[in-house]
Amino acid sequence: MPSSAMAFTLSLVMAFLFTLASGATGQGGYVELPVRELSLGSRHPLSRRQNEIPLPNMMDGLQYVVTLSIGSNKQPVPVLFDTGSDLLWVNPDCSHALNGTQKLCYSNPRYNALSSNSSKILDEALNITYGSGATLGVFFEDDVELGNAVVKSQQFGVATYSETASVGILGGQPGIYANRTHKTFVESLVEQKQVRSGAYSVDLRSRDETGAVIFGGIDTKKYKCKLEKVESAGFNIVLTGMGQTFPNASAKAYSFSMESGIGVFVDSGTNFNMLPADVVFGIAADYPGATSTSDGSWRVPCEAPDGKIDFVFGNKTIGISYSDMVVADDGECFLGFVPRPDDLPLYVPYIFGSSFLRGVYAVFDWENDQIWLDESDDCGSNLLPIEKGKDGVPKVAGCKCNAKASSTIVYPAPTTIRSVN
Ligand SMILES: *[C@@H]1O[C@H](CO)[C@@H](O)[C@H](O)[C@H]1NC(C)=O
Ligand SMILES: *[C@@H]1O[C@H](CO)[C@@H](O)[C@H](O)[C@H]1NC(C)=O
Ligand SMILES: *[C@@H]1O[C@H](CO)[C@@H](O)[C@H](O)[C@H]1NC(C)=O
Ligand SMILES: *[C@@H]1O[C@H](CO)[C@@H](O)[C@H](O)[C@H]1NC(C)=O
Ligand SMILES: *[C@@H]1O[C@H](CO)[C@@H](O)[C@H](O)[C@H]1NC(C)=O
Ligand SMILES: *[C@@H]1O[C@H](CO)[C@@H](O)[C@H](O)[C@H]1NC(C)=O
């Protein structure tokens, strides 16, 4: 879908000190990187009430950070893992980081090309624009390590100026920047045989739990039963319906005005899910204890009752617990949805943010344009590589395949599923 150099991510990059050391191994054909979701701890000043900033309330709260080791001297550098963009760049301009994040930004370790004897400066400028602002800089080449896996001579940007960011970004999308003159990090992992397939799985977890990005592999003990391929259109997943399962176990479906479904872009750099207004209003009106705020979000009890939001992808329904859909922000809690404003430019898609990703196990296989999903779970760890080619995701039962399926509501699938931009 995207063909320009404009990255669609809406990431507001925030800083944390607590990035985890990598526990990776390239030997089994996959590379696992621990990811941690951490909070800034206080409301940042891009408040919900400043409506001159587009989508402000998608940008609060928690972000997912991984740590890379860059250069011959293995410099630890934290970066935001972002499914919504394609470039790797480091060294944010802390003087233009968001208010309240500058201090953290300055305290994060930075890449120093001069201290690495494998670094090389390239004769190419970096200029990329995100939903949250621009990043300018220069391209370098150096070795990037994740545990036992090493990518030699990876090209990445070193920022000289960036807006709002307080850590760099590791983009997981296939290359779209500058007409693909760069290998993305994932492409390098494949080319240098650190993984067998350019697919990766994303297992984001709740606050203070460690999740993982597994390049070239899956963890069969982190999903409920069965990973299933869902319809996709470009970089978007086709969502065909939504529902809500209430605490009293009764369920309700909400229909889209577009019956064939909508394309939704998965962006780990965003917290909220931005979906059609009619469906979001319907869900919020029925959600126990939700009260609307003046800026178009809903305040909800921080202590979520038992209940689920159900996402329908053709004949696969994923139920995500209310507790995963609640976004906490400085002691207040909000429902993890915002209606897509009518006045957004057309290129801004519907979005699944981290509040969706917390509830699912997702495999992105951009080599084959396949996306696989199941509800997330946790019953240990068993890593398997994803093989090259179509349908390379291992078909292995997850945690609770034998459990009664009575809690799974199946909504009638539409008669046609077609791609929607
Ligand atoms: C490059 O740096 C590494 C680690 O700092 C060191 O072990 C190695 O000997 C250096 N190589 C050269 C050619 O200077
Ligand atoms: C940051 O805070 C200062 C002082 O409170 C204010 O003048 C400035 O506009 C703020 N910047 C942003 C980007 O909100
Ligand atoms: C970066 O790219 C944008 C859009 O192509 C352009 O308007 C801007 O002038 C560029 N900035 C620099 C410093 O090259
Ligand atoms: C991308 O690069 C190729 C080869 O340099 C060129 O033929 C093509 O027109 C470029 N595409 C765009 C969209 O710039
Ligand atoms: C269950 O709860 C929902 C939402 O509060 C309500 O609309 C519905 O009537 C209830 N159903 C039953 C059978 O109590
Ligand atoms: C629905 O599920 C069945 C079996 O679970 C599968 O064979 C079929 O291909 C699926 N249909 C669609 C449209 O995904």
C-alpha cells in the first residue's frame, strides 16, 4: 500500500531507562529479543485537549523498547520496536524530545561511531517524516548485534535532528523508505542467514511483563490454540466485524457500514486503536462504566471487569479482555479506542495499536504478505523457526487447544471479503 517515503507510524517515541539486555540466539534459525512495555509515569504535555495536534490521545502512555548492540565495541542502544515503519535510526535529538522526556532521553546510551572501528559513514542524508514529526540525519553502516546473532554492515540513520522522539526506532516493515535503497534490519537478518524467513512474531505484554519480538520464529507457548492466517490487504489486516462479550457473558455484535470489512494497519508505536466512529461509539456506549470525555475518548474504571472486546477476521474471532483494552495514563484509565476523525487525510488508515497487540499473538510475514493471529496466552516457552516460503509458520497447538470453546462467539462472516484501503 504505502509507496511514498512517508512512514505511517503515529509513534510518539518516548524514553525509558529500563531496556532489557538481549537473550537472543541466531543458531536455531530465529532471534528472540525481549521487549518491555514501560510507562512514562506521568501525563505528558501533549494533552488530549490540544486539538491542534492530530490524534493526540493515541500517543500517551506506554511504548515498547528493545536494546541493540551496535559497533565493534557493542554499544547498547535502546530503540522503539515499531511495526509501523521500516527504518532503523538512533540518537534522537533530546532537545526536541517531548516535554517531560528530555531527561530520560539524555540519560539513554547513544551510538558513538568514532569509538567503533567497524563504523562507516555513508554519503547519504536521512530525512523521514512520521506522524509524530520528522527525523533528519546521516546514514551510517555498522555491525548490529542481538545476543548471538550479528548483522554485519547494517545501514541505519544517525539523527542530527528529530522531533518528539526520545529513543531511536527499529522499524519492522518491509522497505519503503527512499525507494528501497536500503536493506531493512529484517532483510539483513535473512540475507545474512541469521533467520530462515523474514517473518517475525510480536508478543507484546502488559506493563512490567516481558514480551518478545522473535525474528524468524514463533513461541508456541504464547498463544492460545492455533495461529491462523487472516485476510490482509497490503500492510493492513482486514477486520470484518466487532463485538463485545459483557461481564454477564451475553454478547453483542457491531456492524460496519462497510460490510466487506476494513483494512486496519498494525502499529506497535501507537497505544490506541483508531477504528470507524460508529463502531467505537457503539462499543463505548455499552462498555460498563464508560463516560465520554470532551476530547473524544472514554474514561473507564481502571479495574476492568471480566468481559471482552471481540475482533472478527473472516471466520477467526479474537477476544481481548477488557483489562488489555484499558490504557492507563497518570492514574486515569481510558478505553483503548478512538474514533477515526472524518477530517484525517485519506492515507491515514484505521489502526490497531498496542492495546490490540497486547491481547494477540501476531506473526507478520511480509515476504509472503501473510499475517497470522491468535489470542495470546502464556504457558511456558517453546521456540520454533519459521521456514522460508509461503505458509512457513509451524502449525503447532498452543496452550489451551482442549479448553471448551464455549467462550468463543462466532459472528456471521460477511459473504465477501475484499480489500479496502
Ligand atoms: C576493533 O575493535 C574491537 C573491539 O573494540 C577490537 O577487539 C578489535 O581488535 C579492533 N579491530 C581493529 C582492526 O582495530
Ligand atoms: C514545553 O514546555 C514549555 C514550558 O512549559 C512550553 O513553553 C513549551 O511549549 C512546551 N513544548 C511542547 C512541545 O509542548
Ligand atoms: C525532507 O523531506 C521533505 C519532504 O520531501 C522536504 O520538504 C524537506 O525539505 C527535506 N528536508 C531536508 C533538510 O532535506
Ligand atoms: C525506484 O528506483 C528505480 C531504479 O532506480 C526506478 O526505476 C524507479 O522509477 C524508482 N521508483 C520510484 C517510485 O521512485
Ligand atoms: C448483560 O449485560 C449487558 C450490558 O450491561 C446488558 O445490555 C444485557 O441486557 C445483559 N444481559 C442479560 C441477559 O442480563
Ligand atoms: C474458515 O475456517 C476453515 C476451517 O477452520 C478454513 O478451512 C477456511 O479456509 C476458513 N475460511 C476463510 C474464508 O478463511
